[in-house]
Amino acid sequence: MADSVNGSNGGEPSPDDRINAVKDAALAALAVADSADALQEWRNQYIGRSGEVTLLLRSVGSLPAEQRAGFGQAANRLKNELEGSFDTRQAEVTAASGPAGAIDVSLPGRKPSGGRLHPITQTVREITAAFGAMGFQTVEGPEVELDRYNFNAMNIPDDHPARDMFDTFWLDRVDEEGARSILLRTHTSPMQARVMEAQDPPIRVVVPGRCYRYEATDASHEWHFNQVEVMAVDEGITFADLKGTLFEFARRVFGPERKVRFRCDFFPFVEPGVDMAVDCFNCEGDPACRICRGSRWLEILGAGMVHPDVLRRAGYDPERYSGFAAGMGVERVAMLKHGIDDIRHFYANDMRFLSQF
Ligand code: YSA
């Protein structure tokens, strides 16, 4: 049986049988090795430095000379085959068990969380769209404003007590007379004067923008908030136009079922003046309600017929032109729409809150 791996030596297994026995046992054990530890153990047992295949190779020298070459080649083939099988099995186990750092290609993808607009930006867009559908054009103006537009053009001269309504952040600058003249606008109303200066009637504009007031915060007041100014100036504009437009806005933004209330109010730049409130979502008139303090109403805007002096100051003839204007608080509108009981949530940058919108 020269040169044969199959040569038998009496009762001893033939070299071929020895190789096949090791191969069968190794492949059977590999098929059930299902962890990194089990694979390592298998490797040690079969193809490691003291493994069974290594022992087969080492035993070549003890074989009859004519069997050595054939046996050695067969043992080497087995070693290569088992190393290949080991690599394949290791990849399977890694994919199935996913040890740290491994990529499990069978996992479903993770949905990236998309960015979205801030709820106040969404509300601004909803408000301007509601007025846009009624023919109003959106314009914007400066947040850092001149005293002259914020107050004087709006019929609020120096020392007028109405200035107290608007606790003001002044910039550290004085004019030639030593008076403070630049501020963070306290309302969007100065844009009434800027728009009237820049164009002739008919005017229908909405002006969204940030406003600032040096005042204490609570559930319905912030020191920084957003307003949308609304203004229509033309021949023959009446208080009925004001009411009709604001009712239609409320119907579009809050739905027909919400109650809206108008009351007389005073602003130096209108005559007559009103404020508009929407029924509180938070309470049944509970005096402890953080939003309305039991009044059942949350004021969202001030409004009125543009004062003749404001028209005159802008160069319009109040005998010919009339107009209405309103300034609404965007955060208040968003609170009423979404049932939010504290205005401060909007600017706390808490993703649990912001991701609801
Ligand atoms: C009135 C008449 C007009 O013809 C035109 C505009 C106006 C509104 C006026 N310029 C004004 O600012 N009135 S207001 O002080 O009562 O504010 C209007 C709205 O802004 C309020 O109804 C409220 O919704 C919101 N607001 C005011 N101060 C706020 C505030 N929102 C949050 N925090 C504050 N501190």
C-alpha cells in the first residue's frame, strides 16, 4: 500500500480513517459552536497549537515512510479546509449575536429624527396665512427700533403715562440732546408708521416679529415674545371691517366652536380701542387657573381704529382715509390652540416639549 493514505495496520484505524474521523468530529462540533467562547474552544481543540489536526501533522514522522507524504498532504488539506470553515462559522455567529462594534446587517434601519419648525414659527405662519387668504401682505421690520417709531409715531410722546404699559429695554445710546433714543421694540405697532411712510393706501399688511418688555414672567407673560401686527388703511374702512376680519381670523385659526370676546380697551394710537380674548381651555372658571385666573378668557390681542393723529403724522389725510389695526400675541395663540398651560415652555428648549409639534 505504498504511497496510500488508506494503508491499514491490523486493528489500528487507517491514516485515512483518522483524518476523516477528525474531520467529521470537527465539522459537527463547529456547526453547534454558537458563541465567541465556543468558537475559541473549538479552535483550540482542532486547529490550535495542540489541536487534533496539529497532532495529526505531528504524527507524520511516526508513519511508515511510504505513507508520510500522502498523509501529510491530506492532513494539511484538512487543516486548510477547517480554517476556512471556521472563518465562515465565525462570520455567521458574529452576525447573529452582534458583539460590541459589529454591524448587524439584519437590523432594521433607525429613522433619523427630522428637524422641524419651532411651534411659534408654525403659529406665525398659520396666522399670516389666515390673513394672507384675506388679502393681507406679510412684511417685516426692525427689532431694534427708534423711540420715535415705537412711541412718538404711535401717539405716545415723552412722559406720556402710556409708556408705563411698555416696560422698555433701552440701548445704551443717547441722541444729541442726551435722551435715550434706541430700544428693543416693545410691540410691532411701530411698523404701522413705517409702512404708511413707505406706501400709499390701500394698505393691507401683517407684520410678524419679536418684541421685548422688561417685565416679570409668569404663565402667560414672557420678557420676550412674538406679535403679529395687522393693519388695513383705505377709504371707507369701518369698525365693522375690524370685527369681521378678526372674527374670520379666529374662526380660521381656532375653529368655529371657540368663543371670542371683544371688550373696550385703551391704546393711545386707536380710537376707539378694543381687546379680543378667546375662551380659556384650561379651567371652568377656577380662580386658581394659571392662565386666566378664573376669568375664563385669555386676551390675545389689542386692536382699534387707527387714531386720526397717527394717520396725520404718517402724511395721510384722516378726512379721506381710515383704518383698523391689531397687535396679537403669537405665544398666546399657540397656547390656546395646543392647550399649553405655561408660555415659558416655548423657550425652555426641552425636546420632550418641542417634539410634540
Ligand atoms: C393695539 C391697537 C392697535 O391698533 C394695534 C396694536 C395694538 C396692540 C398693542 N401694540 C399692544 O402691544 N398691546 S398689548 O400690550 O396689549 O399686547 C398685545 C398682545 O401681545 C397681548 O394681548 C398679548 O397677547 C401679547 N403680549 C403682550 N405682552 C406680552 C404678551 N405675550 C406674552 N408676554 C408678554 N409679556
